[in-house]
Amino acid sequence: MARIFFLIALVVVLYIVIKRFAAYVDNSQQPSKPSPQAKGENIVQCALCGTHIPESESMQQEAKTVCKQQPCKH
Ligand SMILES: [Zn+2]
């Protein structure tokens, strides 16, 4: 008789574990793309220091793409 209770307990525990695991998988998949950088932003290279920077951090100077902050801090 004790064996049946043990089996039932085992099934219940397994059920809870599987449910929690499914919830965990759901949660870990939902936060979509945690990349803070705006997607689709171009990366450009500074003509002066050679650093690769997002386009929003750059500016045009004498027809060259350079760091927004001048002189270059890099
Ligand atoms: Zn630069």
C-alpha cells in the first residue's frame, strides 16, 4: 500500500517539476532581444581614430565620418 502512495507522490512531484520547468522556459524565451543597441543602426568607423561607433554617435566632418565628440576621446 505504501508503494502506491509513493508512486502517487512521485507523479505529483514530477507534474509540479514539469510545470515549473515549462513556465521557466516560457519566461526565458519571452524577453525578446535584450540588446540595448537600437536594432538596424549602422556601425560606422571614425576616419580619425578608427573606432567603430554607432551612426548616432558620429558626425560628418569634411566629408568624413568622425566621432561626435571632438577631438576623439578614443
Ligand atoms: Zn574618432
